[in-house]
Amino acid sequence: MSTDVLVIGSGAREHALAWKLRQSPRVGDLYVAPGNPGTAEVGRNLPLDPFNFDAVAILVREHSVGLVVVGPEGPLSSGLADHLAALNVPVFGPAKAAAQIEASKSFAKRLMAKAQIPTAASAVFAEYEAAAAYVRAAGAPPVIKADGLASGKGVTVAKDTDEALQALRMAMLEGTFGDSGKTIVIEERLYGREVSAHVFADGRRALPIPYACDDKAVCDGGKGPNTGGMGAYSPPSFVDKSLHETIWRQVVEPALLRLELEGAPYRGALYPGLMITDAGPRVVEFNCRFGDPETQVILPRLMSDLFEPLWGCATSDLSGVSLQWSESPCVGVVIAAQGYPGPYRQGDVIDGLDEIDDGVLVFQAGTARDAKGKLVTAGGRVITVVAMGPTLEVARSRVYQNVERIRFTGMHFRRDIGLEED
């Protein structure tokens, strides 16, 4: 018996989720709301504002949807899962109380302190002068983080005190991140290698998902401002069995237990972003959903049915779920519009998608159809190109050969995704 599924979102992450779900024999009709031109090729797009919860509920009822998969953090932190759960609709994604682990960095810090999860030393401020005084007194330039959601752009890893103070002014005085920046978390800077550690969680149990590394800075070598992510690869060679067991014991299990004790059992994809320091793993942040662009390089490695773990999380029972993953490395490169991560061009015709090699995947995000039906740019991060290979080097070569075939005015991308493994 098949289940009709609705995926909420419009990015490359949601395109990847829909692409993988479409392969499941357990999925009947597949809807994506609002979706993009890429998701329209694997399912049916439905025009919908994900923050209009009543409209979502009406759509679910009208289309007899049996599972809702929420991609972005915004609707989750606003309570979409709660709204649908009250209507007895199975939802993959945490309730509002549990989603605060991403929506509020100060909440996450308090939870980590209670659970004794290793993380950077930090302080929270709601007044600019107090925050500025703390920065000036710090012995080394800190990391400045907007407390709330900022689409991956609310973090400044300051090179010096002046840059840290500028980040404070932008967030707290100039309102760059709106209400999300009214409260600021100031952290000590951690040094090491970053890794994304996703898990499926059903409230009590958890299943590991392969590790991935993403590159957030807009330019090669980690230079330039942070973005939502310019590329990713999986798996990183430096995460061995011993490190995985440490992460599980020190981060994953205590986080899930603490959330349960707080009355907010976690159901969905929990994604701790970690820094692997000389002293061991340290949590940089928690996320209440799949990463983007990590999802685009993780799901192609999934050899088993994606519907199974999503349904298991939504129904609080992962006990019978077994996952199989390919050992082949996967690399994804994001192609961005001119100006991104600042104000960016839109409406440029995208050429070259018909030249992509078989087996190479293209997940769309900031795209649309113009009046003539041509595919055009419509967002900052436009497309993620993904390739697998027997080695990371082969996967990198394949992905960049195909990235070069895509063309639109002002496009830019990093040329060093996965290169840190060499």
C-alpha cells in the first residue's frame, strides 16, 4: 500500500528529498510545496506558503497526504509540525519546542550545558554596549552569532576586534538580521576540521547518517563572507569509527536524552555541526533539519528506501528500519548567482543542463520558468551539481567537468570543494 507524500520547501535540499522519495515503491503521489522547476520533474508542485499552516492543512486533506516532510527550519521553528500533528498527520520534522535547538542559539547553549555536551565557551547579550565591552576585553577575536535564524549568514568568524565590533553593530544596531540579531551569542573561536553529523531520530532511538563536510565561505580557501553553503562532500576520511563513537556518546545521545527530559522529544533529522579539535569534538551549532548542501551529497549514497526512516521518525518507531549506504564518495558544487551572498541578479537564462553526463545529478534551488518557459535564475544559490565516483578524486573531476557545462550571466562557484581531503 502506497502513501501520498508532501515535501515542504523549494530548495536543492527539497529537490534531493523529492528525487530520492520518488524512487520508493511505498510512495504514491508526490507533492512539493512550493517546489521549483526541478521538483516539478519528479512530483507535482503546489503553490503554497509553508508558513500558512491552515493552508497546508487544507492541502493535506484535499490531496489525502499521509506523510509531510518538512525541509526548511523556518516552518519547523514556527510550529508547523505541531499544527499538523494536532490533526493526526504524520510529520517528519521536530515540534516547535524541539526545533528551538536551531532557532535559538542561546537555547542550544543552555541545553548543551545541562547535558554536558562539549562546545565553545560563550556569553549571551541583548544590549550592544555590554556585548562590545565583552569583545574589547576578549583575549582573542571571537565568533559573533545572531541568536535566531539567519539563513546560514548570521555568523561572523572575526579576524580581529574591529571586525567583531562591526558584526555586532550590523546585527544589534543596524538590524541586518531583523529580530534574529537582537540577541547575540559571542563564542570563543574553535580550531580544527568541521563536519556535519546528521542522525534520524524518533524521539528515543537514533540512526546514524553518513558524515559530510560543507564549505560555507563564498570564495576558495574559505575566504569571503559566509553563505548558506557553496558545496559539500561525503564521506570525510578523518571521521573514523572511534571518532564516530565519541560523537555519538558525547553529543548525539545526551542531546536527545536532554530534549526528552525537557518534554520536547526530537523526531526528525538532527544535525549537529561539529569542530573536531585537538581536544575532541565540539558542537558549533545544532540544526533541526537536513543540511543544504549536505543533503545533496548524502542522499545519492543511500541505497535503501528513504521513505522508511522518514516514516519511522514521523511515527516514533525506527526499530525496524535498516539503512544501507554506498561507500562511493560524493561531491556537490553549488553554482550561485552574481552578487550572492549579497543582493544578486535574477532572470538570467540557464543553459547547458542538456549537456550533463548520465549519472551526474543536478538539484535546482533558485530557479524559475520565464514567460517563454525557459529556465532562469531566481535565487542566490541556483543549482547544486552532484557526482559520485570510486574515489573522491574521481567524483571531484566528474562534478567539475559538468559544472563547467552550465552557463548563465555572472555565475560563480568554488573550485576547491573536497580539496581539503588531498
